[in-house]
Amino acid sequence: MLSKVKLPKIKIVEYVLFTLSIIFSSWLMFFTFSYANGNMLIAAKAWSDFASHIPLIRSFSLGSNFPPEYPLFSGEPMRFHFLFYALVGLLEKIRVPFDYALNIPSSLGFTGLILIIYFFSKKLFKSTMVGILSVIFFLFNGSLSFLEFFKLHSLSSNTLKDIITNPTFASFGPYDGKIVSAFWNLNIYTNQRHLGLAFALSLFLIYQVLKSIINQTETLKKYMRLPGILSFFFGERINNSSGFLLNSILLGILLSTFFYLHIGIFVITIIILYFLAIFFQSIRFKIAIIFLIGAIFSIPQYIYESAGAHGFQLLVHPGYLIAEKLTPVSFTNYWLMNLGAHLLLMTVGFILASRKTKKIFISFFSLFIIGNLIQFSPEIAGNHKFFNYFMLVGIMFSSFALVKIWETKKFLKPVVIVLFFFLILSGIIDFFPVYNDSKITLADYPVNKDAEWIKDNTPKNSIFLNSQYLYDPASIAGRKIFLGWPYFAWSAGYDTLTRDNLRKKLLNSSDLNLFCKESKENNIDYVEVNTTEKYDYPINYTFFEKSLKKEHQGFQYKIYGTKNSC
């Protein structure tokens, strides 16, 4: 029986691609985060993002966080996609070293993204070379940020050295005031460790749907008619009806995981599937099943997290990050600078593509249109995921255009070579700031004695009134804090202004009864104050010393308990 099974042929290029992908992905993730002698070594460019990720991971591995709450905004349902970091926490909980627990899933997710880009583009255009070029264009962005680099480093005999030793991104808009976005380089995948996996699984889901479009049969079309749907549900066994249903259900379950893994990718996947259903009648029933199953498994979490919603509404925000007045000229200039020659080549690829493939492109292009019109989170920069995702397919059409021109227009081969060079130049320049990045040391327990004491001496579900926003010892120990760096919780839709005002009020308390009343209302178990740092708000150290029981005194922190004092 097994002798009749035909296994797909794997070309040597695919073995090489897999090997190189896993090696590069592992290097990238371990290089930007590692662990040595009780210290976390975090790449400087990832320092800010990890201040959110580490407390989230530790809330699952060292703390008690079910049902999930955001550990940097205690007492409220989780409104942040937590599944990836919960997995990392579970791995650490079963004694996998912390850096391996984080870096292995990160590496696998990024490897999976590289591979699905290759196989997706290869199947879409039936060309191995298109697949290879798509991977290269993914790794080395095609923006025109190299123009900013050469403004500071003029062409000379030292140009190669300037590129290799460069420690900063040429353009990091809008944060440095430049036009090319910060979200095209590899930094977004080293910082947002869940993003690569979310992209990979979403593209895999859509890839599965597109396979059924490309290979659609008359049997599948039959289900588009009401009698066919009825016979399907009442057990008529026509060819692969059971396999069709099972596949659709599994894809629906996969869709629902995005609600927990990355809510933005959940929305993006739904948008693309919706447009695919408009263009391809034969898969509407399949997509309807996927949506139904996805909704069933997502609704409980939606209801739970809505209880903590701050009430952010979708906003009309034309132009994304275009800083100047929005006009056709400013819009074209912004996207020319950010997409470079891909803007032209995607258009050529679209024109040369088959009618069916054009419809697929338009389905993905909807993300570009929506991302330029609607603001989906409190910060408009969060829309970058729409454009990053769109370009996963956009680069496939650019690759197709280059291959087609190379094969059919012999006299344009030199032009193709020049275009290829400029399509990867910015990506090459942007690689070295990652490679040359410095490391910041974060003391973990037992090196951090305050964090170790908290881990060993406080209940896992404790809530700390904190004086420090970033990398608080309670966060390192897996406990929830009253409010971490406000940006993190604000961007997830929490009311950080009200919470921060209350935090500062409590830290400057002078009335024990009032303090105890508000502490009980907010389930605060401990007060932790940093005695070595100066803050721009007052802290009444004397009040805590006289009124509350001191549980721990370290070199930097004093920790007071509220239960025995209130």
C-alpha cells in the first residue's frame, strides 16, 4: 500500500533553502537575545520591545496568569495577543532555558515564513526562480533608504567599510523624522518575536485555500448550489467531501488561533479571504466554513477581553505615516521611497500575470488600500502590518516580472541586473545595524536579588504597586504590576492616563485609610519602591516606612506588604 503513495519531489535547492533558512533564523534570534551567567543579553534595538515581552512571558512561567491579564496593567482582561508568549512561558516552566524557550519558537516561525514565501510564490507562478527571488526580496527590503545612507556617507573607497561598520538604520521613520518607514528591516522580526510565526501561519492558511482554487474540481463547484450543500451535510459521499470538510474545519481552527496569536493578522487574514471569496465563487462555501469555525473559537476570548476595553474606535486616517499634507504627489513620493522599484515591478508583474493571478493580487492589494485609509489601533504606526503583509505577495509579483523580462527580453538583461541590485541595496545596508548592535545586560534572578526574593516569597498571583516602569523586578519575577511603561498598555487600548494618575497618587499617600481603601479596590498586595532612582513625581517614602510592614529591603528596592497593614 505504501509503495503506491507518491511523495512530492524535493529539489536540491529546497534542501539548501531549508538549511540556510534555519541557520540564518537561529543566528538572528540568538544573536539579538541570549543568556549568560544569570543575565539576559538583549540587543539594544530590541530593548524597548522586550520590556513588554519579558513580563508577559514570565507571567506564565513564574507567575499565575489565567484567565490571562496584561501583567503591565493588573486587574484587566488581556487585550494583547498573548499565545506566542504563553508558549514561551510554558517552555520555561518545564525547565527549558529561557533563551532557548524564546529563540527556538522565534527561529521556527521566521524559518516557516521564509519557506512559505518560497512555496507560495513558486506555486503561484510555477517558477523556482520566482520563489528564490521572493525570499531574497523579503530578507533585503527594496526601499530607497540607501539614499539617506549616502547623504551621510558619500561614495568613496571607504563605502564598503562604511556599510559593514554602520551601527544605525539609514532611515527609521517616523521616529527619526525621515520618510522611509522603520518597519521594512529585519528589526521588526527580532523585536516582535510573534510576528514571523503569525505571518507564516496566515500565509500558509491562504496558500491552502489558493491550492483549492487552482486545483478546483466540478465536485467542489457542486457545493455552491443549495442541493449540493444539503447533500454535503446529510452525508452524501461524493469524492473527497469528508476531506474537504475536515480541511475547512482545520483551517477555521487555525484562523481562530490568530485572535490569540496576533489580532492584527486575524483581521488581515479575514480581509484577504473575504476578497478571495468575492473573486472566486468556487471557494465561497469553504471560506464560509472557515469563518464560522474561526468565529466559534474566537468569540469567547472576544467577550472576555471586551470587558476591559477602553473604547477605542476605528478611525478614518488617510495617508498612513505621510507627515506632510496629503496630496497625490506626497502619497506617490512616500510610497516610492518606501517601496522603491517594487512599485514599478509589481505593476509590470500584475500586467503580465494571468487573470486568476490578477484576482489574487487584488485581494492582497486590499490591505494596501485599507492600511492607507483606516486606523486600527491607538497608534497609526501599528498599521505597518498591513503593508508588510501585502509586500509578502507584492515581492512575488516583482520577482515574476524580473524573471519574465529576463526570459523574454534578452536585451534588457543588464537592466534586470541593475534593478536587482537596487532592490536589495537598502536591505544589505539595513542588515549591518542589526549585526553591529550592542547588547544591554539585564540581571535575572538570582543575580537580581530583589527579583529572586519576590519569586520565592510572594504568591504567584500577587499585584505590585510599582515605582519603576521598565523591567521592574516584580515583572522579572512573573508578578503583575499596577502599571508598566504606559505606551505598552495604551497601544492595547487601556486607560493608562487614569491608571497612572492613581499610581502616582498612591505612591505619594499620606492617609493610611484612604490608601488601604484604594489598594483593596485594586487588589494591590505589595508596594515596591526604588530608593536609588529619582522620578519626576513625588514618592512618600516616610509614609510607607511608618505605615506598612516592610517585607524586604534590598540595595535598590524596599517592598512593603498591604495585607497585614490594611
